Amino acid sequence: MPLTADTRAPGGAITVALCGHWEHEPPCPLAPHHTTATRTRTGAEVHVRVVFATEPDHEATVRARITAALTAGHLDGTPTHWELLHSNESTVSATESDHADRLIRT
């Protein structure tokens, strides 16, 4: 992402993919989620992390929607563009566990 780009845009695209719009009443219909985006030290890359909760039968759909949103490289209606370099699954970290528990209860 360019240095002037809004790092919140990828999270907005993910929310649109999962919820239909980035502004909606809770709860998220498919997967309550939380997205963080942080620039690397050089600012050349932005790391996006999504923690979500969903039924096991919906996990593949949620992951596919997140990947599609990030692969698209833009959020409709905004000038922000990005390129997905890579994506991988991981487990919830110890520092995220409380937040993940709240998502599960949503």
C-alpha cells in the first residue's frame, strides 16, 4: 500500500465481504470478526490480521470471503488500493484470546 493509503481499507473490504457493509448493526451475520492493520517499519507493507468466530461449517466460506476481499485489492468507493502478497492461517495468539472469547459470545 502506498504510504498515504488508509490502512483501514482492507479491514473495511473484509467487513463488506462478511457483513454486506462496513457500517452495520451488530452482530455480524456470518462471522463476528476483528481486523488490525499495521505497517512494517519501512512502511512498504501492511500486515492485516483477522480474528473471527464462526460455526465450523462456515469456516471455509469465511476464509474464502476474506481472501477474495484482500485479493481484490480495493474497497469500493475509496481511493485506496493494495496488493495481496501472501496469506496464511494461524491460531489465536495469547494476547488475542480474550478478544476471541468475546467474538464467540457475540
